[in-house]
Amino acid sequence: MAGAELVEIGFSGGQVIAVRLEASKLKDLRGALDGDQGWTELETPSGVVALDLSQVQFVRTDAPPQTVGFTG
């Protein structure tokens, strides 16, 4: 999964899982969270993760590194 970014998913009990997702999979997850609150599966490099969407409290993505000035 080239180009996968780190995504943290937080749950109502305080647990957080970190997975690597491609942009298209992250978009699918956000769409699922906007829809019906059921179960969904995420395909990650380390396996499939099943999520109860009604328990998800937040989704945090890895911010790109900040740079000052010119890069080269």
C-alpha cells in the first residue's frame, strides 16, 4: 500500500487504534461514518479491521511535515 497514511480511530471507551490507509480507503471510512451506523471493514496492510461505526468518536489523520523556507 504505497502512499498509505497513518490514521488513528478513537472509540467511545477511550481506546484508539492506529492503521495505515490509502486516501481512497480513508474517504470510504468517512463516507461510512456519515451513513448508517453499522459495521464496516477496513482493509489495511496488516489485515482486515472490523469497526462498529456507532462506537467511533474521532478519526485523526497524520499531518504532513511542516517546513519553513525552501526545500530542495
